[in-house]
Amino acid sequence: MSTSIRILARSVAALFFVVGTAFADCTNPITVNPSSINFGNVGIGLGLYGAVGSEFINSCNKSVEVNSITFSSPVFGLADGVLPRYVSANSNDNWSFAFRPALAQVYSGTMTLNLSGYPPVVVNLTGTGLASKGKASLSTTSINFGNVPLGTTVSQNVTLTNTGTGSFSITQLNTFAPFQVPTLTKAVTLGANKTYTFPITYTATTLGAVMGAATLVYNFLPAEDVDIAATAVAPTGVVLTSFPVLPAGTQGSPYLATLQAAGGLAPYSFSLSKGTISGLTFTPSTGTFGGTIASSVAVGSHSLTVTVYDSSKPAKRGTANITIPVGAPTGANCSVIDFDVPNSTTPMTALNDLGTGTYSPFGAGCPEPEGCEGGLYPGGSNTDPAPHASDGITWAQKIQPLDTNGNPSASGAIVLLALGESATQQPFNDFMNVANGDPARNPKVVIINGALGDETATGLCSPSAGYLSTVLNYVIPFYGPYSANQVQAVWLDTVNSGDTAGFPTDATDMLADFESGNGSGCNSILANLVSSFPHLQIAYLGATNYTGYAEGVSTVLPEPQSYDESWADKWMIEDQINGTCCNYNLANGTVTSPWLAWGYYYWANGLLARKDGTYWSCQDLSSDGIHPLYPVGHYRIASGLLNFLKTDPTATPWFVAPGLQ
């Protein structure tokens, strides 16, 4: 595969840059670098596509509007960028373009940039579609480990066989805790009749059932999953219940992780019986690793052995091996491992852990009757109350395959569309790999990534910004013969950036964008969604990840803004539940909103783990401390969202294949 190809299972954020002096030529102001684009070899039928970064260079001393782009063949399209768009005077603008071959052949075509007041710019496009003669065959597509006592690790091997006549490569093998698969340091190539065997491992860390998937991504074949299920049950003795791989640390930076135990008689104490990491301290009474990892500690995984003791007389004990990965400094501020409520020394608490507790930095008031009480839903609860929850199931049952005109059709599609900015776009590309390869997915569900770089909530509420029109006119059609009429569910994971007003103003500004517009040419996002997608039934809300590591590095989305804006999502859902906004039921008047609920809420306070074990290490994020990093940051979100869609009663009626619901 050409090195210029970027498969969107990763990111299309890395673009080409130009070095040189701009010349004030206003006759033909826009040039494109590279002047022609060769996408190289891209497999057909992959669901994703090859993408190449490009740069528009305005050499004129005044701004130029790119009002539309025309592609000579539907196999070429827009991957990142919004139209219309102004390229400022004597500046460069980054875009990304994509190639989705339909056949195994060489394609040639053009991309025409239509400029306002200037001649169009034509760029030649080439790419080759390849069909692999290899064929992937898994020994199983589902594993159920059954009942597993807490603290126990079990494993099962899966064998991949190439039953075709040509070769193919496994480029990625991914899953997420509490499951593990081997890390691929390079692609694994299988010739005809060759096999690759790998273990899938489960460690029981929290009581109850859990679902997941191991995803295999190939170079010229569609990705596929092995579905995983297990149920953690009570242990027979005293055991360590922490996942065996603790959060990753960073050379020269503070660290925090606390071990968990179960069985026997609480409270527990711990001892570190084997292994050390320079700079780290260990507190036996709490099982907490703290301190600062020395800069001299080698990059890599460091193995330790821990013994846990209960309070029985004599004490019962259990021993386990754990690993702490250590990475090099990332460029982000890896010292901000958690963030306090402003004007206090109290760490911020994730909404789903805050419960009936409150959040009120600077003594701020709250715009909602419930006040600043936590929980994802009213009353400090994480459960959607009836009758709103019952309506969600009813609305989910309305979702069915539709044709491009919005009529029910057995040959139609159910489109699940993502909307948001780059921090949504990038992990959602990996979600598409996970979900499209999952044998439990309803084959009628078509997943489209409409999240685009820099397109925050402001772009969704402003008709003039062109975000939604770009999704309608460029993004959806590029995925195939689909239309806005088939969009019935949305993953709405959006923020506003650079708001330094503080709480609750940052949250109420966002709430206004959602519900009513902000009076500055910004309409209600919900109303825009309803008008753009006539058959939209449900919108699931996300929340961005921890961004404390961006402190002093980026002003785009600092903490506590990242945390604060999740309150806007919470209040909007509560307003719909209370009937003060966002009507979704025609029987109650004009519909102004889809039915709303939380999807996967994934904010956590850095290394200060949530009760369910969710955390964000500096090693999980990119150098700006904001964007989730591939693979671990992406797959934390992708796996959580997939698990939600396969288990939530408002998603299973349409997302899960008939017969598996």
C-alpha cells in the first residue's frame, strides 16, 4: 500500500504542509499541494477508505471562497473539510480527500474546486482498487467465557486461516479492558493456507456481565470481530480485582493508581513483593502507587507482583502479577494527572459517580430546578426514568430499513450518523471498524462518520457555516447510495472550544446552542437535526474525554470546560424529560427534537479512576492533550459505544441483528 494512503481506521488529521513564500497572484489565487493526488492501492469493500491530506494555498492578498467541490467519479470524495469555506489571504488551509473503489481496477478522475469570482481549479486524481484473493476464516466469531470468579484470568485461542489463493495482512488487532489480545508491532501476512493463532484473554474485575469484541483489521479485506462475553462472579478467596495492566505512566511525570480487591473480610492491605519502578511509592494500607516516575525509567512494560491481605485472623491472602506501562513524554502536560473543582482542592467527579452530590465552583448557581446535582439523569440517578425511558424503546422500535425517499423497504438502510469535531471523528473511524466487523450488527445498519475536523457545536447550529450541508451533500452520498431520509439515529458528541467564561456560563452557552440558538445567527442544533433528517428518531449524547493534559499546551478545550460542557448534555436531557423543551412526540405538538438520551459517557478525571475503572492517562492522548490517541484512546471510546449499542434497550431493537436481540 502506498505510504501516502491513510486508512481512516486511524486518523486523517495528519496533512501535508507547504514551505515557501506566497506570491500575491490574484488572477488564479488558489493552488493545491500536491498538485495531483495518487491514492495508491486501496482494497474494495472495506467500509472505510483511503484518504490523503491536501492543502489549499491562497497566494492572493484577499480571502477566497471555495463554494463547492465537484468530483468526476463517485469513487472520489471529501473526507475532511466544510463547504463553503474561505481561505484567508496569503494563507494555507488543510483538507483531506478520499477514495473508495468499487471495482478492482485503476481509476482516474478529477476534483474541481469552484471558487467565487475566480476560475475553477482542477486537480487530477488516481487510485487503484484491489480485491484480495486471500480469504479470512476465523475458527470462531464468538467466545463466551461464562462465569469467571473475580480476580481470575481465562483465555481462549482463536485461529485465523487464509482459505483463499492469495495473501493478505492483519494490520491491527485490538480490544479493550477487561479483555486483552496480543499487541501487533508489525503487520502479520498470511499466504494461502497459512494460519495465525492468537489468544483472547479476560480478567474478571467487576461483578456482572460484560461484553466486548476483538477486532481484526486487514489491508485488503473488510474488518471482522470476535464477539466476547463473560460474567464475573464472587471469588472463592481473597483476590486482586484490578485489571492486570494498570494505567500507563510517563517518564518524569506524576503517577496515580489504586489497587482493588475482593473476597474475604474487608478492609484490605497490600504488599509489593516483587519489582520496583524508580520514583514510585507504594502505600500498603490502600494499595496506591504514587510519586513521580523517574526520567531514567525505561520505556516499556514493567512487571510487579502484589499480594493482598484481608482482615481475617489469620489474614487470608492472594497474589497477582501486574504491569505498569511507561511511555516517553508526549508533548502534552503529563503532570496534570487530575483536575480540581475550580477554587477548591476537591477533585472533579464524573457525572455518573457524582450521584446526588453537587458541583458548584465559585459558588455558581445552576439554571435547572435540580441544581448542580450529579447523575446522568434527574435525581442523581444514572437510569433514565419512566415514561421517558419507555418512550425511547417505543421510538427505537419505529426504526426500520428505509429507501432513499424515506419509505419502508426491505432493501433499504438504517443510517447511524456521527456528528461532532475531530475528537469525535477520529475514534469513530475505529468504531466503524469494530461495529462493521461485528457479527451481531444488524446488516441493515449503515454507519457513517459525519464528524469533521474543527466542526464544533457552533458549526451545527449555524446554517451559514455549512457543516450540515456538507454532511448532506458530500459525506452521506460518498458512503454509497444513501440519503438524509435514511438517517434514523445520531451519535451527537460535540463541544464548543475556547470558552473561558467558566461554569455555569460555558455549560449554559452550550445548552442554548442545543435548545434555542444563541441569538448570534445560531439556530437550535436539535431543530437543525430534525429539519435535516426527516426520519431521525433518536440522538445519543456523548461527552468528551479528560483534557487536563492540555494545560499550558492548548487553549482549544481546556479543563474544566471539557467537564463543564457535559452538564449541557445532562440539562438538555432533563429539559426533555421535564417537558420544558425538545419535544419529540407529535402527539404533544410540533416536533423540535429527536428522543434524547446518554450514549456512552466517557469523561474521567485523568488518572483518578472512576468507580467503574475508567481513566485517561497522558499516554492515551495526543501531544495536544485533547485528541484521543490510537489505539488505546480510540478503542476505549469505540468499545464503550459498541457495548452500549449492543445492550441498551433503546438500541438493540434496530442495531442488533434480528434473531440475536
